[in-house]
Amino acid sequence: MALLSDLINLNLTASTPKIIAEYIWIGGSGMDLRSKARTLAGPVDDPKKLPKWNFDGSSTGQAPGEDSEVILYPQAIFKDPFRRGNNILVMCDAYTPAGEPIPTNKRCAAAKIFSNPEVEKEVPWYGIEQEYTLLQRNTNWPLGWPLGGFPGPQGPYYCGIGADKAFGRDIVDAHYKACLYAGINISGINGEVMPGQWEFQVGPAVGISAGDELWVARYILERITEIAGVVVSFDPKPIPGDWNGAGAHTNYSTKSMREEGGYEVIKKAIEKMGLRHKEHIAAYGDGNERRLTGRHETADINTFIWGVANRGASIRVGRDTEKEGKGYFEDRRPSSNMDPYVVTSMIAETTILWNKA
Amino acid sequence: MSLLNDLINLNLTDSTHKIIAEYIWIGGSGMDLRSKARTLPKPESDPKKLPKWNYDGSSTGQAPGEDSEVILYPQAIFKDPFRRGNNILVICDAYTPAGEPIPTNKRHAAAKIFSHPEVEKEVPWYGIEQEYTLLQKDINWPLGWPQGGFPGPQGPYYCGIGADKAFGRDIVDAHYKACLYAGINISGINGEVMPGQWEFQVGPSVGISAGDELWAARYILERITEIAGVVVSFDPKPIPGDWNGAGAHTNYSTKSMREEGGYEIIKKAIEKLGLRHKEHIAAYGEGNERRLTGRHETANIHTFKWGVANRGASIRVGRDTEKEGKGYFEDRRPASNMDPYVVTSMVAETTLLL
């Protein structure tokens, strides 16, 4: 019989001008990704030219059964690494039929902040370090860990190699290439301190695209783990005890910070962040209190401290930035399950739009 | 030794003009698909130019042993995604040697309705949403479900991703591309509410071709699950209890409905469908009473109601159609095992001819 992969890998460009567009949205929990596909008459590269669509919101906890249509607005296009050819992935956000963003739509408010003239002229850059844990299907125990037991203590695993130290690299490497193929600004990967935990970085991305790119990178990652028969977790503290948690450190700079005298602008920005510590923490991900303990390279959740090269701080400034007098800073507080639309726009809002008075 | 796949994937266009035609027909149960292949001297794209054929009807419950020849009339051609090259799939319907449609041939009567002048001029469009369930071979338990147990309750699976939420995507994606390759008007796919259940949509197709395309798509799907070692079920309620059933919602519009003032036409058509609710339900698939309970996004089988954006209705009209005053409506009653020739022609007959 023909192989399943012969069919999955059919290159349709010779048979038809039609393409397949996979519309992606965030579901009712704020972390569950959903998608479905439709055929379009020909290739499209401008999201504004894609048709709006709708989905059954009563099946995702986003609408009641008697009035279930939720509308999808296409916002960003990426190449589909699974179907390849001219097929695309489309990142969408969700609206009521009347045109209002539904409550779980965090992109709409973020886009408003990013199109504020004060923010736009500062060209905010983001680099997000997404950590995640791979779990064995059916047992939900980390990949590579013995059933009913634990691996040796942390130490050998950070950036480690070898069958006894690195678990799941095929997923990580497939994801890296798939994201580059898709057009996502993926800047690197590394094995993390806890075995079975990995990290990829997306950026520098400007404004709203940071959120779009990170969500699509998460989508591609979960599609790849689906193929591998492994479960991906974005929980900030998947294993209690002497095992690192998972974060989404967010690196940030504005035009002023990147220019001469930028270091002073950075210090003022960090001061504002400190004054809004509680508000930020509340929006930086559920369950973060299990991760931000003051141990395992975190700052305690109730404390705001910043420092140069300090991984135990809430905000860390790199030595290069201090030396050159300009650069960027790293907010280490967001957890791995944060919403990048919320975090990136909140940092811009606090540092550029918010006044202490 | 060469691999089996090297041979299966041989591209014969360089060696010979001959092509392989797979003739497909519906068997005695009305849901079992059958097919066999023959060599033809050269490529062919017009079904009228293909030779009629015959098969042993006594082996499919469609003829007695002493008079077993059933004649196959080619009706539609699609490109063969399995053999590729110039090879084709041929959708046929079945006749006695005397030229009468055999009892299980539902296409013949449908084609008559679609060639009626009153129907032809309204250019009826259909979009069919075919749901189906994938089952593990040998135990017939849904794909991805633990043996002897159940997955977590419905919620995470609709359009879901991840190894704990989506079971069998490789089959679904292979099917999507294979149908596009074949020339079927497949318009989309999505994961369904029950884990292991999926949906594809075919359309918009005009008249009789809606049935031809859906049957060809079902054929390709079952050939793909055969490759994957998985069983496909079109049962409308494969697992009793708090698990969604499987339907074949049929979207429908006529020229008048698609033009200015169409919404009034739609409302009149829905009214006519309501008056024939019992007749339609009887033709909308076996076992539908296990699915149409009034729960799980269905309307109760004894009740006819329609509504805008209402997934608990028998017939649903989309918000766009209401807003623009024209469009189409969705008959949510047909079961996944319905015969599209019967359903599409009956909807046309009730709304246009009666």
C-alpha cells in the first residue's frame, strides 16, 4: 500500500492552486491552543486579505450553545512547516459577532497599547525565553525520568548531551527548524537545569508581533510533541522540591534605551516596574507563587529587586548593558504559562505610558 | 531487494500509455464501499467515454447467484491519490442487465430530481460536514482511548492539539491532501468534540456532484485508515453516554437564496422542511435516534425547530445570512451514515418541487 507519509507529504503545487490555511486561536482557559483548517483559492501573504472565520465557542468555553458563533480575525501569517508548499498557519484573535473582543482575547487590548503614538515611536523590542517541560504521555511524569522514581540531582543537565542527560532533543531540534521555516524569529535553544526541561528564545520582535510569534512557536511545539507522542507542559513548577521551575523571562528595550544615555532610561524604567510589582505579578501567570520562591534562580514573589548579572533578582541587567551605558533589561518574573500579549504590552504601558503620580 | 514501496510508487507514465481505473460502487448495505481495478489503454477524463463494467452482485448482497451480474455505469472521475500518475478513481452506480437501477442505487433517482428544470435553474449548492470516528483495530475502541477505560471528559478536544488531545491527525491530514489531489472540493477539516472524532467538509458542490464527491471522499478516507491500520466508523452514536455523536450536517442554498431577498426564501424553505420532518428523518440515516436526543448540540428527533446561530436546533441559520438578508442554511439532522444522494436530492425536492 502507499505509505501514509507519501500522502501527508504530497506537494500539491503541481495539481492545484488551492492552499490550506490553518487558523489558530487561544481557547477558553487562556492557554489551550485550538486550530482548524480551510481551503483557500490561492496563496495569500497578507493577513488583511484572509477571510474572517468563526468557530463553535460553546465547545471551548467561550460562548453559550444558543448563541455559539465566535468570530476569528486573522492577524499574522506564517508558513506551515507540516504541510509546507504554499500552505499557511494563521494566528487569529476572537470577537463576538458584534465586533467586541471576547473576554479571553488579550491581543486586542495589547494592540491598542502598541499603537499608542508614545509607544510606537519608542519601537519596543522583546526577546522571550520560553521554558517548557516534556512529559511522558499517560503518566505525565517528565520525559526520561524513571517511572516511580527520580533522576540524579540537577547539575549535569543544563546544556548537557548524552542519553543519560538530554531527553527529547529530537523534539527541540525539529521545533527549531520548523520555526525558522515558518518565518518565526527563533533566536536559540538550550537544555535546561531540570532534566526533560528545555528552552527556546523568540526575538527580537517588535511590539505586537512578539506575542504573535511566541504563540505560534508554542503551537508548533505542541503539534510536534503530538507527533512524538509526548506531552508538553507550560506549568511554572511541574515537580515540587529541589527541581527548577519554568519561566518566560522577557527581555525588553526601547529606542531610548538602545541609544547613548540609555542606561539612565533603563534605571528609570526599572524603578517604575518596581512601583507596579504587585500588578505585574498578578498578570504574569497562574501558579507563579510555586516557582518564585527566592531559590532556584528566582526572586521571591513578594520582593522586587534588580541587579546587574543577578539571576536571583526580579529584573536583571546584563554586564554588557552596564558597560556600554545602553542596551536592554531582563524581567525574570513571568512564568512559562504567561500570556505574551499581556506581559509585553504591560511592560510597555508601565515604562512608557504610566506616570508615578 | 527493492522495497515494496519502490514498486507501489513506480511512475508508469514513462513506460506505457496505459492507466489503471479503480471502479467504486456502494454495496448491499448502502454504506459498504466496494472497488476493483482495470487497465485502460490511455488517459481518460470524461466518464461518458469510460466502458461500463460489471461485478458479482451475489457477493455483495445485491443479486441472486443464478443471475449475479450487476452492471456498473461510470458517473464521475477523480485522480487516484494512491497510484497517482494518470491513474483514476471512478464513482459508479449499479444497474440490472436490463438497464434498471438496482434497489440500493440511490444516485439514479437523485439525478432525476437534479435534472428537473425547476431544480436545475435554482443551481442548488451543498456543503456537507462529514463527521467520523477512528477506532483501534481488533478491539473497536476509539483511537487514543485507554483500553478498558475512558479519556477525560469532553472539553479539551474540539480543534485541540497535543498528544493527549488529538488522536489520528496523520490520517486526517493525509486525507485532506489526498482529496485535494483527487480533485474533490474539500473545504476544510477540524478535530471534533469527542476525542478520536474528526470532521471534513466537502463543498460547495452543485447538485448531483455533492453526492459523488462525498462518496469519493469517504472511499479515500477508508483506504487511508486501511493503510494506517485503524478502523473508520460512520456510526451516529459510537459511544453511548456523555460523548457527542457523529453527524453529516448539510448546508444548502439555491440561486434565489443567494440573491437579494434570499432570507425570505430561506424562511419559506425551512417551513416546508418542517412540514416534512418525519419523512426527512426517516431518510437521514440509520440509528439517528441514538444521536438526536436534544443534548450534545442536537435537537430532539421528534422536534423540529430552527434558529439563528443555535446549535441545538434542527436547522441553523448563520448570523452572516441573517445580517446580509441572503445566504444559506444548515440542516443539522442527517447522521454521519446518511446517503448524500438521498439527503441532497430530498432537500431539493422538498424546497423546490413540493
